[in-house]
Amino acid sequence: MSVDTTTAATTLRSTPTPGFVLVIAAVIAMMAGASAPSPFYPVLQQDIGFSATTSTTIFAVYAVALLLTLLVTGATSDHIGRRPVVSAGFLVLALSMIAFWHADSVTVLVIARIVQGAAAGLLISALSAAVVDLEPPGRPGSAATLNSVGPLAGLGAGALVAGLLLDHASSAMTAVFGSLTAVYLALAATIWLVPETSPRHEGLLRSFRPRVGLPLAARGPFLRSAPALFAAWATSGLYLSLGAPLVGQELGGELHVEQGLVVAVLTGVGSLACFVARGGTSRRVTIGGTTSLAIGTGLTLVALAAGSYWGFIAAAVVVGVGFGTSFLGIMRSITPLAAPHERGELFAAVFVISYLAFGIPAVLAGIAAPHLGLAQTTYVYGSVVIVLSGSAAVLRRFASTD
């Protein structure tokens, strides 16, 4: 083979396929929809009229629906293929956007969140597995990086764009939820153009039993990574559940874009940090990430005590570095260890832990805030996060070098 032919073959193996690009875009779009409703909740609370406790319920039902769906269907795409699960998930997600678009009561809003959670539960493990399935052979490790970068980029974009449109668009609900509905319907159709990467195999009915399964080869690294995974998502729950109210009520940020910027900085910096740290070992990246989580959360509490909005944003930068790199290190340590027919199951386990860590502390904080006050609740929550993150860094420091 000539040099030119060899070079061409190497380039071909390392060039992302259209299917790979599409599933990455699908991950980003899905996560944009997860954060896009957040800036609308204060507006809907005024328009519809509901209490802080009801806000907690609206937050909680999403996490519960997502977790229940993951527990039941997390491995489904390993048995019937990625495409039917992803297509169905985006159709359900489009329905949830229509419900948000026309939400005129608490009942409709709760239904929208339940449907959105169920759709995310269908999608999150199947899409993550599809990214790994379609990874270009010439770019080993790119799937783990993009499975970390994509969700964070989507979360940041959804919150920031929704906040901007709320401040500047005459019909922000239509602009946000109408556009997302169209995008999700298009993705439900175009996913069928992607080659199927998970052939059908037996065991589908058994897979519907609620459980969290782990491929044998991934169990050790997963268990070593679990404390860091929990710490990372508990930290994100602090910002996504309490960040906007803190900015509006404690730090003087009245514009929706100022409130959305907290989430955008956290997740945007996290996404960038994943890309920058992609060359490090999973162990080193995870230790650095969890350390940054602890330091950044401490700075967050200092900025809150000082009443400094920009100090709060600066702390979010440090936390974002920790969130992104922690998640990257974890994904890099476990992603290569699952066989193709086990990937849906593996990613279901990852996101069950993630959303338990994300949802439970945030819901408890929402319940506590009316009684303790928003600032005091944040001090307690932040202190717990610092302990979790610091402990995860220490545990990972003395774990084996995978």
C-alpha cells in the first residue's frame, strides 16, 4: 500500500461519521430541553400561582420519572436496538415540550415534567451507548469525552438561551418550546438514517425487571468511581435547583439571563474542562475534579455570605471545572469495559447514581428552604457537598490506578 493510500485509510478511520455527529447532536438537544424550562418556573409561579413546596414537587417528579424509567428500560436498547428506543424517546420528549408550551395549571406542568422525565429515562442510556458504538476507530476515547462534553454543553445552552429569550422575546414560550418540539420530532425521524449498532438478542422481558446491573468487567472501576460520581451530580443539583433563586433573592440578579448564567457557566466551563483534560489519566482527572468541586463549593458559600453576584459566578467557574472533569474521569474509566450488548445497562447504572445524587439533595433543600431560609439551606447543602467531594477525592487517591 502506498503512503498516500495509507494516509487516506487512517483519515477515514478517524473521521466522525454522520451517524456519530447526529447522536452527539441528539445528546446536546436532549439536555438543552432538560434545562430550558428552569428559567420559566419563576414566571409560571407568578402566572399560575403555586407555592415553593409545589416547585419542589415539580422538580421531584422529573427525577422520579427519569429514575423509574431508567430502572425498567435502561437496558432495552441492548435488546431491540438503539434506533427504536431513541426514536420513541424523542417522540415522548416532543409531547412534553408541547405540554410545557401550553401549561396553564399546576396539573399540566406536573404532567409535562413526568413525561419529560420518562423520555429522558428512555433516551439517556441509549444515546450514550450509541455514542460509544459509533466512535471512530481512529479516535479512541473520543466517545467518553463527548459523552461528558455533550450533556454539559446542552444543559448550559438550554438555560442560557431560554433566559435570553425570556428577557428579549415577545413570545418566549413559543420560541423555546415550539422550537424544541420541532427539533425533537426531526430527531425521532432522522435517527432511522443511522446504522443500527445493537443487534437484537434475547432477554428483553427479563431486562424490564427494575434493577441496576453492571457488566462484570466494569464493576470494580464503577464502584471506585461511584463516590466521585455522586459528589459531582450532587454539586450540580446545588446550582441547578438553588442557583437561580439565590441570584434573584440574595444576590440582586433580577434579569432572567443573570439567573440562567449560573447554570450556563457551570455547565459551559464543565464542557470546556472536559475537552482540555481529555489527555489526562482517568484517575488523575477524577482526583483533580473532585478537589475542584470541594474548593469551588467553598468559594460559592463565601460569595453568598458576601452578597457578591460576580463572586458567585467566579466560584461557578471553579465548580464547573470540577463537575466536568470528575464526570470525564469516571466515564473514561468505565466506558471501554462494557461489551456492545452491555453498554445500555452500564450507562443506565451511571445515570441512576447521577440522578439520585442530583435529585434527592435538591428536593430535600427545596423542602427545607421555606423553613430555614434560602441562604441557610444553601450553607447546609454546600457544606455537605464539600464533605462529599473531599471524601471522594481522598478515596480515589488511594484507589488502584485504573
